[in-house]
Amino acid sequence: MKTRIITALLSVVICANAWAFGRIGHDAVAAIAEANLTPAAKATIEKYLDGKSIVYYASWMDNVRLQPAYHHTDGWHSASFDANGKSKVWKDRYRSNLGINTEMAKVENGGYKNMTDSAVAVSIKILVHLIGDMHCPGHNFFEDKSQNVYFYLDG
């Protein structure tokens, strides 16, 4: 009886940790990204994040997604892909590609220089988070119409 209880408890703990991405997953993806930034890019990003690392803000969107000002970003946390692995918007829910494209359009090619510092900071935080979400299997939907196979990995 004791063995069954211990096994059940361990199963719950192990399964919960295996499913979780949360802060640890976002921090890991951000740390890998940060390690691959050029020194100039890192300095520019830290300027807008008040000297803080992108790892510090990796889970920021999960904390603000339901606030009125950021409610429009709620569906940006998941992605969908077609049979060729191409990102696409599907049923208005899986659209992190929309969020990434929206923020990149604002900041790329020097566009960030025409934005307020706080707007640049928000764009950086959103991009760091959404790129983390794209690397989490639990935030993605894969579709293979040729095989009539649909993989829902988003919980």
C-alpha cells in the first residue's frame, strides 16, 4: 500500500514537471538566446531593459497577458504549423507568429530608434517571451492534412 501511494505521488510530481514550461523553460530559452547575442546587441537590449538581462523578463508576458492593456496578446502564446513546418495562423488562437511579426515590424531596420524607450522595452519583452513559447512543445499545434493527422500539444 505504501509503495502504491509513493508511486502515485511521484507520478504526479514527475508528470507535472514534465508538462510545465513556465519560468524555467522561458528562462532557459532566454539564456541560450542571450549567450548568442553580439556584445553590441546585448548592450542595446540592456539599455532598454534598465540593465537587466532578457532572462529577467522571459516570463513577463505570462504575468501581464490578462491585463486590459495586453489582453490582445493573449492568443499570441501558441503557434500552429502546416505539414511543411511553415508557421500559420489557425482559428485565431495559435498566432504567436502574428505577435512576433507585429513586434519585429516595429523594431527591425532601426525602427526602434523612432520609438519611446518604454515601447522598445515592451517589444523586447514580448519577443523574448514569444520566441520562448515557440520553443515549447506544449505551445504548438502541428497539422498534416495529407495524413489527416492533427497534433494538439497546447493544453
